[in-house]
Amino acid sequence: MTAPIPFFDGHNDFLLRLMKSPDPREETWTGQTGAGHMDLARMKQAGFAGGLFAIFVPPRRSGPAPGFRTAMANPPYAMPMPPLMTHSEAQPDALTMAGLLHWMERAAPQDFRLCRSTPEIRDAMESGRIAGVMHLEGAEAIGPDLDALYLFHEMGLRSLGLVWSRETIFGHGVPMSFPGSPDIGPGLTGKGRDLVRLCDELGVMIDLSHLNEKGFDDVARFSTAPLVATHSNVHALCETPRNLTDRQLHMIRERNGMVGLNFASFYLNADGRASTTTGWDVILRHLDHLIAELGEDHVGLGSDFDGCVLPDGIGDVTGVPRLFEAMAAHGYDDALIAKLAQDNWLACLDRCLG
């Protein structure tokens, strides 16, 4: 049997599912439940060689808004977003998920390693272990004095998104709506600009996903690092505020950055619909556009596993090899598929983590 193509994933929400799972965490991690989009057994089966594992503190209710999934299956929609969350409210869940990422390594040291640098990532992958990188999706757990960033950095944090879609003390996220533009709301706050500078100083990659357009421009202005959106798609093809305009894509290319293709059907479909019937043609249209605007060295994968409605063709992490088959059938050669699968992410992390 041919071994799967190894790949690096720019974003998943497995830690949130692990924290909330009613099943024993050992079974959720090792794959005995078969729930969700990923677990250790399926990751190994699929060729998942490494990825950014998001710490996302959920709103203080079951979802962003009542009827969230129903609304996204029937656009247009405009979902009210939860209010700003303080760091004292966010830190307990954030610390729990950071601890779970460390526990994953202790529970399966022969299969998984928490990595703090690209040499560690490469070493883990070469030894057959999955390389996990800690990511903070929304900086609510960082207080206004920024001191908690040092603590999270010591715990292994190497990637940070200033916002999820809700507002933080650092900036403004885009709304969960369709159709819409990312050009909504003001830029970064003074604390946001300070956080950007400190991330640069510590070697923490800044994620532009979920950030509004003025905030995006401010990160470009106040950071000297490559511009990276770990899990975003093309606004010209799907007019959700979560997707990137061609102007933003050009800025990312100019700054030697990276975009990870998001598998969420509601960020892929032209009508903004959450649908499991989304076909390979839709996914490949976004990939073609990203490659055309960014160049083939600046595009990778950013699945959003365990955080979205996936196309049936992918289904869960074991469907990524089918995506590579669709790329090959579409005309992508082996060298390009290798870049999209992992080479571009590793090169980007080399540039970002210092």
C-alpha cells in the first residue's frame, strides 16, 4: 500500500473538542470513539505530519448564536456576535487547552511532539511523530498588561490570532455574515499594536484570519514579520467577510507570507452556504486563485478540522489524501502538491519563528 503524502495543517480545533468531549480524553485522543474530524489514529492514517493546534475559548453559550448552523445553511445571514470577553473569563479555558496539548505529548510520546521551533518540527516529522504547534485563536486570554503572553510563550505558544470574530481589547474581528466585506470596523487598538510588536520580539507568528481589513492593514504596518492567514479563502469567489480580498492576497505575497486553504464549506461556496455536497471543483477554484495571486510558494492547507462543516469528499482528516488525488487530476504535478502539502508551511515557519 502506498504511503500517504505527509502534510502540515495550518489550523484545527481538536483541543476544543477534546476539552468538551463527553468521552474519556484518552479515547478521544487515541481514536477509539470515532467522533469529530480527527484523532491520533486517523491523523496517522491520513499522513497528518504536523499542524497548528488552536486554543479557542468558546462563547459562554453553545455557539456563536442560536440557530447558527441553520442560518449558515440558508444565506443570507448576519449573526450577532458575543460581547467582548475579559482575560479573567478567558484564561481558565485557554490554560485547560494548553494543558491538554502538553498532555497529548505525554500520553503518546512516540507519536506526538509539542514543538517550539522549525528544527523541532522537522525533527519530529523525520522521526515519525506528529509535530504539534500551539496556536491561540483570539487573544482574549492575554490581559492588557500583555504579561500572559510571556507565560503562554514559555508553554509553547508560537502562533497567535489577535481576534476570533468577536471584538477583543486588541482589535476587531469580522462578523459571521454573508454576503459581506472584511472592510468593517476600526483598526487595532493601542494595546493591539503593542501586542503585535511583542509577538515580533518573541518570535510568535501573527495570524490574520478573522481580523477585519483595517486591522489587517495595521498588522502589516506595525509588524516586520511575514503576513500569514492560517485558514482563509478567496473573497472574490465567496463574499464572506472571513475571506481575503485580492488586495490582501497581494500584500501577503509581497511580505513573503502564507495562506492556508480553509475546508469550511461556508467559506468555499459562492452562495456562502454550509453544505456537505460542496465539490472538488469549488475547492480547486479557490486553490487556483490563491496560487495565481500569491504564487505557488505561499499557499498551503488550513483545514479548520473540528470547527466547520466539511465537504463530503473530505469528510474528516482521512479525506486529505483524496484532496491530493483531486489536485493531481486537476493538473497539479508532484512538486506543487508537495509544496501545498507541507513544504510551504515549513518554509513559512522558518521565516516567522526566528
